[in-house]
Amino acid sequence: MGGPTHNTTTSTSSSAPTNPDVQATASKLAKGISTAYDTGPQVFGESLYSPAGATTQNAWQQAIGAAGNQDYAGSVNSAIKSFGDVAAGNQFGQSAPGYATLRNNVMNDTLAATNKSFNSAGLFGSDSNQQAAGTGVANALAGLDYGNYQNDIARQQQAATMLPGLFSAAQQPSTVMGAIGGAQDANQQGILQGRADLQQRQANGWTDLIAKLTSAGAGNAASSGVTTTNSQTSPATPWYMSALGLGLQAL
């Protein structure tokens, strides 16, 4: 007894184009694909990011140097302290620079003028002389002090309005440095991104080329025609079925 047998049926079909121009074009395309593969990927070997140039970087350094000028910082800080004292009222009255000396001068001038008139009349040192001197000095100083008080108020108001501007002036160096630092950071980030992009393009060069050539090759195969062979295998008639058939024919 034998085992089961199988029958194989093979059919071949061709879709080759009959137009010779199409066939020639497809042949040229196939040759171009082969040449491109042999040549390999052509990757632009530089970063696509253009970093800050020398002029820009020099300007950054000069601005940083100017922002770090200690004379500027010291002057602004001194101005803040000075106008801060005025705004706080720490320089009112005789605490104001030079006012105490001015007050003493007015007092002495008033006494001298009063005593001179009494001396001419032969009344120097008399009670009336002393009373006139005291009244004259009091009146002179009262007017002086009142005028100075009004001036102190005006100076205080002016100083208070100047403090915000001085505060902003004190922040300018750090503002400049912060802006330049941000630009430098962005420049460095751009350099890194450019290097990363270059690395990716170089690493993916072959795979991108193969994908393009595969796509072109598939189109070329469709245009040049293909030959397809189909094979189909089916089980043969079992031996016992064949034997049974022969027996039935013998009856």
C-alpha cells in the first residue's frame, strides 16, 4: 500500500509591457537606482544652525563689562541712600547739611545789627537792648526755620518721587546681564540642536536612501512588467478510493 499522493498545478502569467519606450525608461530607472545605492547617501555634513558671530559676541562682552561698572553701581547706591534719607525726613531742620551754620550766621547778624543801633544811642547792654536783641533774633530765626521747613517738605516729596527711578537704575545692570545671558543660552541651545540634527541626518542617511530607492524600485517594477508564477498543490485521490473504483468496474 502506498501513502497519499499530491498533484501540483503551475500557471505562469506575464504583464510585460509591449511598448519598447516604456521598457527603455524602466531600464534607465533601474540603472539610476543601482547607481544611487552604490554612491550612498549624500548628507550635508554641516549644522543647519548659524551661531552668533564675532561681532555679536563682542557686543555681548562689552555690554556685560559696562553693566558690571562698579562706579555706576556705587553712584546709584549712594544716590539711593542720600535721597532715601531725605525722603525719610532724616535731613529736616538743623539736620540738613549747612543749615545749622546758616542759622547761627543769621542769629549773629541780627544781634550785631541790633546792638549797633543801641550802642550808637549809648544804650548798649540796657534792658531795652537785650529785649530788642532777643525779639529780633527770635523773629529772624522763626522766619528762617519756617522757610526751611517748607523747603524740607518739597525736598522730601521730590526725593520720594525719585526713589523708584533710582531703584530701576540699580536694576539695569542685572537686566542687561540677564538679557545677554538669555541670548547666549539660546545661542548654545541652537548649536546643540544643530549638532543633533546633523547627527540624525547622518545616522538616517542610509535608511532614508533605501526607503526612497525601494519606493522607486516598486514603481519601476510595475512599469516594466512582471512575470508571475502560481503553483497550487492538491491532494491526489487516495489509493483505496482508486482500488475501490477498479473493483466496481470489474463487476
